[in-house]
Amino acid sequence: MRPASTALLCLALCIGSARLSAQEGPKRFKSAGGIVGYGNAFSNNTYYKIFYLAGDFSWSVNKPKKRDFVAVYLEPQFNFVHTLRPFDYEFGVNAGIRNYIKANDGLYFYQMLGSGPHYISAELDRQATGFIFSDNLAIGAYTRVSRKKSLFLNLQFRMRHISNAGLKLPNRGVNSINFFVGLSHFR
């Protein structure tokens, strides 16, 4: 898949998700924000560092009635990658499920699982350039930072695996540990 095709796919998913959120009822949980992050590979003999710039959107599947609830999330990304060549990039979108646990009105814990198509320009011994999938498993917390009860700080730890599902060799994948910080508005 060419970079332009992947970018158009990401844009279509973002527009579609914005339309879905406009149609939801007023009592559903929604969040919108952005995150930045840093990751480092722990795959053998692989120099791979990643700097994330991403949107962070989620919508509850149903009206939250308990302290815990499930939401879907969408995360469009543009990432800077540092390998043996210093100026590579990735872009794409992750989507998945996020389970929230509300400790109180100012603190939410969550766990999330997701995947999504990406494009990578970096040339790695373990992974071919081009189309890849980004698989993610994360835990995190939102804590309120404003008196209006709507602005939250997002702290997250994520394990990530990228590979291309055997479409092109090499395809041994790259595993990384990642840390994120961001701000989100809850509605």
C-alpha cells in the first residue's frame, strides 16, 4: 500500500468516527484529546526508537451505569522513527477496545487492546519497509487537571508489536516498550 493510500484510509476513518460521535446520545461517555510518547525496541539487535504524535478519541459502547465500562477508541498517528538512519517516519491509525474503571470523578484507570494499519519508511534488518500492522496492549490512567471537571491528564504504558503479516520479507517484527502523556477532554 502506498503512503498516500494509507493516509487517505486514516482520514476516512477519522471523518467516519467524527460522524458517529455526532449521532450518539448525550449520556454516553466520550473523550477527545492528543498524546505524545516515546518508545524503544527490545527486539534482539534492533536499534529502533519512536516518537509518537497521536490523537486519542474514545466512545463508550453503552451508557455507563457502573464504575467500569467499555469503549472503542481511535488513534490516528504520525510518528518519527530513529533507526540507523535518523529521519524515518510511520503513520497510520490504531483502533480497539478500552476498558475504563472509574475510581472517582477525578480518576479513571484503563486497559486497552488494539491494532491498525500503518506505513513505515525505516529500513530495519527485522522488518521490511512499507505496509505494517501495529498491535498494542496498554494500561493507563486519566486524572483530572481542571476545575471544570472535563480536562484530564492521560498517562500510559504500552507494549507494541509491528509486523506486516508475512506480506513482504523480512517480517520478524519489532517489539517496543512505550510511555505516553497527553490531555483529553471528557464529555
